[in-house]
Amino acid sequence: MSEPVRHSWNGSVLEITLNRPDRLNSFNEDMHAAMAACLEMARDDDRCRAVLLTGAGRGFCAGQDLSARDPETMSGPPDLGETLMKFYNPMIRRIRDLPKPVVCAVNGVAAGAGANLALACDIVLVARSAKFIQSFARVGLIPDAGGSWMLPRLIGEARAKMIAMTAEPVPAEKAADWGMISKVVDDAELMTEARALATRLAAGSTAGLGLMKDLIQSAAGQDLDAHLDMEAEYQRKAGASNDYAEGVRAFLEKREPNFGGSK
């Protein structure tokens, strides 16, 4: 039986691949456990300076495997809130809290929680043939895995309500035009470009990029005065890092920096 989530190393990039292609990489409990282990590895292993997340087969992720949450096969209605608290919410928090860049390569359909898993990543590259579907309305549910929080921030309340309430597919080009994702890439070039980007980020200042990620994610919940203070605090940390010292040396010596990723 194949692993529900595969991982491999490409230099200092940890590549994570959702690997239930026969189920469009939809999540069950085994897959959640494997995903959690990979994200904890990304957090704790000093070799990891960037993460690349993608899906096996023809789709990125169809969200929850509904066969595991079918009320007809259960003694009573499932507690989907418990499912979120136990599995999806920790997964999204691990990605958002990871002090390293996370690149997502969306290789096909991203639906339900699978769409919102992709949107939780830092930079989202999408195959031209791919699409996003907030499919929750089709089964009487609400957007989860952070979707109801991220969508209005990315595309505005009106568009968020439209695609959530209608479950209308959003093609890759429209997602890019709306600012939902970072970039559309030709299908054949997706993984080549995603790997090049993840490798470039992994060679950058790990300390600085981690602080930058947290600052940008915090901005929407702060007023300007509070955020200016946070910028000063984080710039103090960045300025005390070995990466900053190397960056200045490289600038003065007119060469590319060789960041070590240390704080």
C-alpha cells in the first residue's frame, strides 16, 4: 500500500506530495497523520529551508474524502467541527506558522478544503488547466480549512460570497486575475518552475523570509501604528542575524550572498 503523503529532499527543499491519486488526493485520517508528520519535519529539521507542496496524479486535492464522513454509514451525524479541530485547523496553522517559505504547485483541480489548503501556502503556482472549487455549498456545508477567512482577504467579500455560495469553479486564469493565487504556469512547466522557485527561496535568508512571512500575515489584523512597531521589532531581529551580515558583505563585495539560514 502506497504512502498517503510522500516526501523527498531536493537540496534544502522538502517536497511534499499528496498521494491518493485514485481519490483525487482527498483526505482521510491516515493522510492527515502523514501530512502532519511532514510539516513537523519541515519545522524541526534544519536541512529544510523551503517547502514545495503538490499532488500526485491529475488533481491537487479534492478536500475531505466524504466516504469517511457519510451519515448513512454512521450511527449518527458526524461531528465535522471535531474533524476541523483535530485535523484541518492544525494543518493550516502549521503551514501559516512555519517560519520558512511554502510554495504550492496546484497541478489540477483543488476543491473544498483542498482549495483552501493551497491558498494557505505562501506562493501558489497553478497549472493553466487547473481550477478552484469552493464545493461546500453542494453538500450543505460552509468553507473550512481557513477558506472563509482567506477568501475575503484575497478577493473581497463580494467575490468570496459568490464562489462560496454557488460553488462555481474558478479557472486558473481568473484566480490569477482576482489575486487569489500568485501565478499561472503552463501545465508542462509547472513542476520545473515550482522547483526552481522553491530552490531560489531555500537559498535566501531563512531568518529574514520567516520574519517577512509573519509580518505580512499579521498586517490585516493590525492598525498602522501597531504594525509599524512590529516592523521595528522584526527589523531589529533581522539586523542582528548572520544572514544580514552576509548580505551586506556580499553587497559591498559585489557578489551574490551565501546565506546560511541561521538567525
